[in-house]
Amino acid sequence: MVETFQQTFGAPLWLAVVLASGLKVTLILVGGSLGMMFLTWYERRAIAYMQDRRGPNRVGPQGLLQPIAEAIKTMTKEDTTPLEADRIVHFLAPVVMLAATVLTFAIIPWGNLFPSDLSVGVLFFVAVGGLHTLGMLMAGWGSNNKFALLGGMRGVAQMVSYEIPQVMAVIPIVLMTGTMSMQRIVEAQSGFGGLAWNVFTPVGLFAFVLFFIASLAEGERTPFDIPEADSEIVAGYMTEYTGMKFAVFYLANYMTNLAICFITTSIFLGGGNGPGVNELGGFLGGFLSLIYFFIKALFLFFIMVLIRATVPRLRVDQLMGFAWKFLLPLVLVNILSSALWVSITRWDQQAQIFTTWFGAPGTADAPNFIRLGVAVAVTVAINLGALVMVMGLNNRASQEHMRATDEELALGL
């Protein structure tokens, strides 16, 4: 894009960089806002259909203009700040949360289009995600409200807990592709007619499920919407926010969920790769890749909506226990599986040294499909065994806790 500005308008390098960066930021903000408006309508209509009731269907055809009406209403509402609140922190909290989300969009590949190809794109996504947590804590603390503070502290505890399995779930993909660049990860999934997606491997499938579950907590989606549990703490860290400040929180939340769908699509579902993209090439191939990309992302958001409509909210202890006692052990095992996957599928002639040292049978000359079969069998066995073991341990601990509770009740304690 910088070269385009230089060639078309004859702009100097510094001006071309400024214009290109400004255009990218504008497109992200406008596109994210429009995407957020569509997703709110889509979610409400989908949940209404699942629950056999009517969603918004009055403003515009099928209620499509309802988000615009609500945006106008929000912009005209009074913007208030509590008298004893920290005005600077209170004001900056939604700004920090929105900025963190916008920064995430900088590394998201749009089909075959890459706004910014960072060699450490995955690390950048993880680092920027921490700012979201900071904005949540700022909102709770700056409001000078006990309910808001409780919501902010709950949010921080949840985010910190689920960021660990979320990050570790990506490590197997980094090991398998040998890069942290989002562009390189997408390109590594372009084989087999555009269907060489990471999710089609046992390690990638397990990592996809774990990453998506942890990302639901990062996006404050049901059943992990504890920070905004209105039945317990009013509206959580957003309790003292009105008008446009509340709208910015709302925008940041939906843009975060949209970014999660985009990131998941890029890392596990091949991004814009699909049948016909490589064959067409050029403009048509790029357009088709963009269509594939959005279809995959909208499917993931539909899964989010389906979970919200069917799964009840977790208690705080259940939420924290699920992260540390269930997700964390499984992602650690999956990292081991990914290391074995890479070792088996990329075994070369140098591996004969192990045969010489340990007397083990050599597999360096084995056909590729045999190596692949061995890798699939080993990783599936390890991951399924770990899943069964972790579920059994958690079930046993839950039964012992219930038994102890029953005994305390029987003794009148």
C-alpha cells in the first residue's frame, strides 16, 4: 500500500507511510463498527430463533436497522461520571479496551490481504490482549463503586487464568509451522487444494477446541460472562458507565469477539484458503479467499451464539477450576503431542544416529504416509488418554467435595 501511494500520487516515503497507516486504521475502525452492528442484530435474531420467539423485527426489513436506531439512542444519552470517581482513569478505561482490540486487527489476514505481516504476530496478539484486562481493571477501580470493583477484579482473575491456556494452545501450531507470523501460518495451510488446515490434524483439532474455549472467556461470552453477571453485580465493571462510554465498551466487546473469530480462523481453519483459491489466483482468487474467510469467521460466531443460547453461566469457583484443573493440563499434554508430531513427520536421515546409539529401529526411510499414520496414532492416543484422565480426576474430586458437604450438613456444621 505504501508503494501504491508513492507510485500513484508521487508522495514522499514518510507521507506515503502516514497515509497508508491512516487508511488502514480508518478501515479497521469503520469495518469493526459495522461488523459490531451486524453481529448484534445477528446474535439477537439467532437466539430468538433458537428460543422460539421474535427478535428485533420492526426497524427496517427484518430489523436490520435496529442497531442504527440503538446507536443514535446511545449517542443522545447523557454521559455522567460519579462524583467521587477518578475521572481520568474512568475516562481512559474504555479507550484502553478499544485500543487493545483495534491493535489486534492490525495482524489479522483478510483472506490473502495482510495489513501488517509481523514476524511475531502471534506474540503481538497475546501481548495486546493484556491491555484488555488492564482496561477492565481501570474501569472497576476508577468508578469508585463496590459492584464495579468486584466485576473488575473478577474480570482480571478470569482473564489472567484463561490467557495461560489460550496462549499455550497456540504453541503446537507454532511448533508445527515453525513461525509466529500470521501470514506464514496461513500460507502453511494452503496445501491439498487449500484444505491443509491445522484443524484437520489431531494436535490441531485438540488445540482448536482448547483455544476456542479459552477465547470465549477472553471475550466474556457465556458461560464465562462472570465479569458482567447482572444478577449478582449489576453490570460489573461497566456499572457506572453511560452514553458513549458504555457504547465504547460495547463496541470493544463485540470487536474483541469478532477478532477472536478472525484469529481462530487464521490459525486453525486455514484463513482464506479453500478449494479454488490457488487455481484462480489474482483478483478472483483473492476475492474467493475473502469469502471463505468471512464464512469461517461467521460460523465460529454462530457457535458462540449457540453456546450462549444453550449453556448456563458458571459459578466463579467452577469457572476458575475449569481453567486450572481442566484446560491447563490438557494444553500441556497437547504441547507434548505436537513435539512428537513434528519429530515423527519430519524424521530425516540424520535420525539414523539414534539407531546407532540406542539400537532402535530406524524410520528415516519410511514412506511419508507411514510416518503420518504413526504420528496420528500416537498423538490421538496421548490426547484421548489425557482427556479421560483429567475428566476422571475432576469427577472424583467433585464427588469427594459433595460427600464432604453432605457430611457437614448431616453434622449440622
